[in-house]
Amino acid sequence: MTILAACNSPESRQLIYYLIKQQSRNPKGFYDHIREMILEVVAMFDFIIRNAMVMDGSGNRAFQADVAIKNGKIVAVGLADGEAERVIDGSDLVLAPGFVDMHSHTDTGLLIDPHAESKITQGVTLEVNGNCGFSSAPCIDEPSRAELESWRRKYEIEDDWQTMGDLLSMLEKRQIGVNFATLVGHCNLRSAVVGLADREASPKEIDEMKRLAAESMEQGAFGISTGLIYAPGCFANTSELIEVTKAVSPYGGFYASHIRDERAQLAEAVDEAIRIGREAGVPVEISHHKACGSSNWGKVQMTIAMIREARETGHDVTADQYPYTATATSLSTLLPYWAHDGGDKALLGHLKNRREELIAGLIAASEEGVFATNGDWGSVLISGVRTEKNRYCEGMNMQDIAERRGVPPAQAVIDLLEEEDAAVSMVQFAMCEEDIAVVMQSDNVMVGSDASSRSTSGPLSKGKPHPRAFGTFSRVLGHYVRERNVIPLEKAIYKMTSLPMKKLGIKDRGTITVGNWADIVVFDADKVIDKATYGNPHQTSAGIEYVFVNGKLTVEHGELTGELAGKVLRRKGMK
């Protein structure tokens, strides 16, 4: 656009007169100043994406339209009549709301690398953290403070915090690549009040946990999460969980749970989660819903029916899912609960002093359906270790590691945990494709990676993490929607956008609607696919062309632009 083209109104002629006067005062910046001032007058929008196939997040059929962005918000949907600083051709591309990772573990990983590369390059614009019973705050008891201090030293992080308010305020002062929301972890509360021992909480202790939960909600948490296979959360009985969860009800919070069992007692564990939510008076989110072990495959049909029946009685029960047949967690979760009584220090003592008992227990568990195929130690991949001497284990399965060490697999597990101070992560193949499809087809299931954000370079590019960190959302769109026709594309977008926003109670995101924040993904439905693999997990997805976070272009043609436009989102409670 030329200066003459702008001179067709009294206002624009006055602008040029003003700029000519400015030239004599500051010749060096004159031409940049001209451009900025002209755009302010004649440009109506920051961006226009023209002729895109819009899937607005509602689940309804797509429609062709322009979408315009101004000052971080969506300001036009349909025919965007006007000029823009940047016009993007959306022809043959799908435009959708930014994806919500309903079950994330990035948490304070944004302090290590704020870009959230693995998430945002697959279209994620909001991560919901603090899942599986563990959140980054409150962090007030001695073991938690010691763990945080060790982490801060490792990554040279100067920031410190104790309460949920401290954490969120600290993140608000930083630039981050994605929008950030969090739950408060029950494990944090129990560790702070009861400690790490396997014992029942007293009424006074339950009251204190409730106080801390309410305080976290007042400071911006969206609900409470439990991790009932992890210490110390696994030591809590149902009554305790109901009472502590009641504390989030007045604030409109919900209960998200890594349930007590995803194997033989799957139905009973789902029933417990539904009961906790009903008696506490809050909605329920069942985390990463699945059935592990071949003897349990097919049980998800019953549990999906349980969720549907709960909803039919008026109880808001939903679930989330990642689209893979392998889980990922700590190798130490293969050990019995008693080994975790007292925390990591006690666990390390058991690894040394009760080795034979633990080995015998692992052998028995492997023969009773812990793996997809009984006794198959080859289905357990080591994804991360602490020391350099065992770095060779990353990407190897426990059968091969055991053979290399010349010991039985169960012994190799105990040896590796002892050598690494129990800091060993694993990927375990335990689910089947048929169950993934059943869960995905439910109208009440969202998408969640169950992963922290990773990078293709730097500290977060280490190890062999589960490929879900880089591939969850693009795998749903490419493999399950396009290649396998498990669900239609409109339904997949709905599960990734407006459904989780409704659960979170966020009304100005999740749909392509005028006035909403411009969290937007533009992708090629014919090409989108995950590229991350178990052997090479640090690979970004294909087919994600553009990602906007709060109106800023953050990804272009699959590459980060360097923009850090994320916001910290706080729950606005009802109390």
C-alpha cells in the first residue's frame, strides 16, 4: 500500500502532513513511523485468515469463512471486509479453536523452556496441569521443599514459591508459549498435612487439607486431582477423598482422578470416582481412561456405560484419553504400595533390604496380567534415567537390559531402581486398539496427552519419552479420524475444544466466536499426522500450518515463530 493510496480522505491527508513534520525531527525513523501510522488508520485487523473451512468447536458441520483477529480477539467470522497487517490464505485448510490438553504435566516445565514446543506444534493452546494428584503448588512441607530446591539447582531456576497464588503470580510475570491452567494435587495436600506414611488421616488433618484446597481454589486452581496409584495419595480412603473434595465445590471446581486401578478392578475404581464426585457435589473427570492388561481388555465398554448412566442421572462425569496402546509412568509403580510407605527414602531402604521379596512380587505380578502379554518384560521400555552410567538403558526394554546384565528381568528392575535412586521412568505396552476406539467414540471423552511439554533441543530434548508428548492431537486427527474413520473430524475438534472448555467453565475460548480470545489452529486435514515414535519421540507433527495464541502467530508452517503469548488462567470461583 502506498502513501498516495492512503490519501483519499481528510483524515489520511492530515496523517501525511503530520508525518512530514515528524521527518524533520527524526529522519532516521521516518519510514518505519509512516508504515505504523498508516496501518493504524487503514488496517482494520491484525490478521485475516481467508476462505478457510471453519470447524467452530461446536461439533456442527464445517463452513467456509474468513476469520479476522484484532487485539488478541476474534472480531469477524464470515466475510472479513477490510485490510489487515497480514492476510493468510486458508484455502484447502481447516480452521479450528486452539486445542485444549485436558491432562497435561508440563507444570513448571515452562520455567525450563517457555515455548512448550511439543504441545503448540500440534495445535495445543491451553494446557491443564496439576494432574494425577501432583501440582507444583502448594509446596510447603519439608520433602516437597527439598525436591523443589533440588530441581531449581538442576535447572538454575531462581524463582521460588510456596502457595498456588505464589506459583500463578510468578508465571504471570514471565512470557510463556501456551495458556496455563492448573488443578491442585491431593498428594501435595496429604504430604503437607499427613506426611508420606500409610495411615488414615485424622478429622483435624482432613480439615487442614480442606483449608489448603480451598485456599488454592481462591487463588486460581480449577479443581482437585488425585493419583490413587501414587504415594501418598494411594494411602487415602474414599471417605477422606470425599471430604477433601468438598472443599472445591463452593468454587465451581471439579474432581479429576487417576483412579485406583486400571486393571482387574477397573469398574470398581470408576465407581469410586463417580461416588466421590457425587457425594462431594462436584463434576468428575476420569483421567486417561483405559484398561491395562490383556485379561482386562473390553472392560471399557462397561465403564463407558457407567459414565453415561451417571450423566443420565444428572451427574457431570467425563473422561479424557490419549491415543496410544502404551502407558508412561515411573518404573517404581510396579512395586507394591507397602514399598512406598514413608516416601522415597523408605523405598530405597526396601530396595536394599527386602530385595528378594520385591523380586518375587514382580515375578508374580508379571504372570498375573501386569503386561499386555503375561510375563512379557519386553513390553516395558525405559524412557529416562538419572545417571550417565545407565543412559544406555533409555529406549531399551527390560528384557534386553536384563540379558545385557546377565540377570532375570525382575532382578534387573530392582537393580536399576536402586542404582538410580528410584528415578526411572518407563513406557509400558498394556492396552489394545479396540478399547482406544470404544473410548474415543464416547461423546463424553476429551483428549489429553498425559505428558509434559518437550523440545527438539535443549534440556527438554533428553531421554526417550512417550511419543504422546509430541503427537497426541495430530495422531487423533490423522490416524484415528482420517485413516481409520473412528470418529468424524467435527467430533474430534469438539472433543479438543469446546467440551473441555465447558468442563473448565471458561466461556471466552474454545469456539470460533466473535469476542472470544483468538486461540486458533489452522491445519491440513489431508496431511496432519504425528511423526513422533517410541524410538524417536522428539519429532514435531506434520500438517499443522498456523497456530495463534491470544491473537499472536506462534507457529507458522509447523515452526515456532518465537512469540510467547500465553496467559495464566485462573478459575473465577462462585463462593
